[in-house]
Amino acid sequence: MCSFHPLYSLPPLPRKDDGTLERYAFPGGYEIVYLDKDNATLCADCANKAEAEKDDWPDQAPVAATLSEESDWWCAECNYHGKAEYGEAEQ
């Protein structure tokens, strides 16, 4: 599990009005990738499911990020293939 300095507070996770986690960031519309406590990547659907079941989901997810210029990614639960917004990163 990630450990953070006790004085450091993570920002709240992006949520819809109904309390579920957002799939897309605003502004920009980039797809949001969530990490569980083992740093496995999760799509929004699987992150919502894990949070509802409290299965491997901490009180606060370590990270919610967009991967706009990074490599493609896959959800560790459902194998959803998320595409990098601007293609593969240059070497």
C-alpha cells in the first residue's frame, strides 16, 4: 500500500453527482485511470465495483490520473484496453 506523509492530503477522487467515480476528466475529456492499493490499473467501471465491494480498495485510492501522452494501458480486472490519447510516447 502506498504511504504518504501524514500532513499530505490527497485530493478527492473525481466523482459524478451520484457519487460514482468519473470515467472522463473535465476539462479535456481524457479517460481517467485508477490505481488500487497494489498499484494495479483499473478502468472506471472496475474501480467503482471495487469501491462498492471494498475489495482491495483503500479508503482513498492512491491515484486517479489521465495518461494522455503515455502508453496504452489495460485494466487489471476486465482487461479493458485504454488507448493513449496522443499515441505512444516518443523514445
